[in-house]
Amino acid sequence: QFARAMGGALAVAVMGTLISSALQGLPSPDAVITIRDKLPPAQLRLLVDSLAAGLHDVFLLAFAISLAGLACAFLIPRGRARDLKAREIESVV
């Protein structure tokens, strides 16, 4: 439980950093919401494209983490841990 919670917190922090770096130098989201109707289409397009690029990076990272998790799952031996331990002890004796 603890490792999963810490891993989730770390992933959220890293993904938030990715989006933040993509939106660096742009107005805050709250400011964009209030002035969205007044922005020229070119500036609004820049904001949308920046957000899309940040989200793209986040989803690529999530995909890579998923692939790593899948690879780790294939490394886990089949069977119950108790049975594997018993077999290991028998092979030593």
C-alpha cells in the first residue's frame, strides 16, 4: 500500500512538472479562463497547442511507465509464493 501511494505521488509530481514546463511563460489557467473570450484566435491557438504538447508528453510518460510495469510483471515467477519457497528449500536440501 505504502509503495503504491508513494509511486502515485511521485508520478503525479513528475507529470505535473512536465505540463508546467510546457506552459512556462504563458498566463496562468485562471487568467486564461477569465480573458479567453477577449484573446485573439492566434494567442488562443498558442495556449491550446502548448497544453496539447504538455499532455502529449504526460501520456507518453504514462505509456512508458505502463510498459515497464508490464515487463516487470513478466519477470515474476508463476505460482504462489509459499509453493515457490517450499520448492526452493527442497532444492537446497
